[in-house]
Amino acid sequence: MIAAFTVLQAGAATIVSETVQRPEGPRHYLLAQPATPVAAASNKLPLVILLHGHAASANLTFGKGKIDDPASAWLAVADREGLLIIAPDGSKGSDDKQGWNDCRADAPTNPKTDDVGFIAALIDQAVAQHNADPSRVYLSGASNGGGMVYRAAIELGPRLAAVAVSSMLMPVKNLCQAPKRAVPILVAHGTEDKIAPYAGGEVGHFLLTGRGSGLSADASVKYWRELAQLPPTPVVTNVPHRDAADKTSLVRYVWGSDPKQTQVEFLKMENAGHVQPSIAHSLSWLVLAVLGKQNGDLEYADETWAFFKDKHAAP
């Protein structure tokens, strides 16, 4: 059910504000529609759902907040590739901050909402009302939103063509059942992430408590690589460096040679913090003082779409 309809302009993309009814009440999301959808044989559009981090919002995801979120680069991808992009709002947890009910059993500040059901309802509504292709549904999330992507990959795996997680770890204490099937997954993590530490451990910082704990970034990637039964040796690529003043760098590890099949990609962000890389959307020095350094060698939205685009959910 659509309870609100507001049109904003972001470049050429049209952003529509909508809600979907859920047992906990109406849930809000923003939908970006390309100005000129790219023609496809099926005339259906790929759908990408972006999950914001803890204490963030759908507006921030689409560049409507005080921070120039790298996720807003998806609006340009939507126009170029003819995509539907959904940015939903999470729910407030016990700390009164908006977030997601991911798999961390030791994160008491997470909300208790059925966010897997919410994501499923978003997919249903996009397919029924916006011509989304049910075989090309992709999910990407950052931080707590990345934790929710892990949960959705476990519980909604057959409906998802591929997923991406940035700056989040698989939980040490897990509320969720073990996944029964592999899902193509891209993981990006900074080696100097102080909020979701690369080596694993407590998630958060001195002002952010009750956020649980995680495995290491390497162990998180290995979990999904082993589930996919992919060989242990990846193809390794150093991403070309653009700026000598940028003291971070990117190394891409890919398991699985066929982009149309199950692959696992790990984008290791050397010396970078709790932030996605971007060329066009650089965060302010004040934000980076909290999150850590941001890499500027590629646009994370472009990297993620390159990983997603050839993958389809199994019929």
C-alpha cells in the first residue's frame, strides 16, 4: 500500500517517497526511478535495495542529509544503467537510533522489528507496482545495514541475485540459522576500521555501545567462500592508485571465474576506515576523524554494480 507520494529531483533521477504496511505499522522508503529506463528484452528493471548504517536514514543514503554519503552515487548508476533503487528507513532501537534487526545476538540496541519481512515486502511491492525484475534483485548495505544484508542473504537467499556488504562483520554470537545456500557476495572492509575492527571483536566506539561483536573481516569472507565451495586461491588485483596524497589503497580478491555464477569478492581497503571508497563523494574531515580515512580510487557503487549486473537469481 502506498501511503505517501512525493517527488524530488536528484540529477535526472526521480525520487518517490512511499510506504509499505507492516505488522509494526507503515514503513517508509525512497524509490529512485531512472529518467530513461534502459531497454531490456523483458522490459523489467533490475532492483537494488540499499540499507543505511546505524543512526542513518534513507534521506542520507540518497544525499539528502548533512553528509555526502558515497551511496548517493547509486543515483547516477540508476540513470546510466536503467535501475530501480530503493533506500528504506530502519526502525529505532533501544538507543533511539534508527537501524536494523540483524543477526547479532549481543547487540541489545538493535530494533526488534521483522526487517527480513520488510525487505521481502519491498521486493513484492517493487515487482507489483514498479516493473522490477524478480530475477534481478540485489541488496547492498553499510555497517549495521551490512549486518542486515548478511541476515537477508541467509533468510531470503533464493530471492536475491547477489548482495554486497561494506564495513560489517559476521556475528560472533548469531541469532540466525546457518545459511543453507550460497549467495554471490561482495565484501568491502577497511584495515583501519575502528568501529567494526578488521581483526574482529567488539563493534562500536566509546560513544557507541551495545552493538555486539563480529568475526574478523577475513573470517567473514571465508565463511561465504567456503559455503559457495569455491577454491581457496583468489584472483588478486591491485586497483590503480589515483592520488599520491591518498595513503589508502585497494586490493581486489575474487573467487569464482564466471561473473554469471556464484562469486565471492573481497575489496580490502588498506589503511582505510569505516567508510566506502568514492571519487565523487568525499566525506568531510570532521566525519573522517570519527570514521577513519576514505579511499578515492574508485566509486563503490560502480564496483558493486559491476559485480551485480550479470547475476540472476536461480529460477
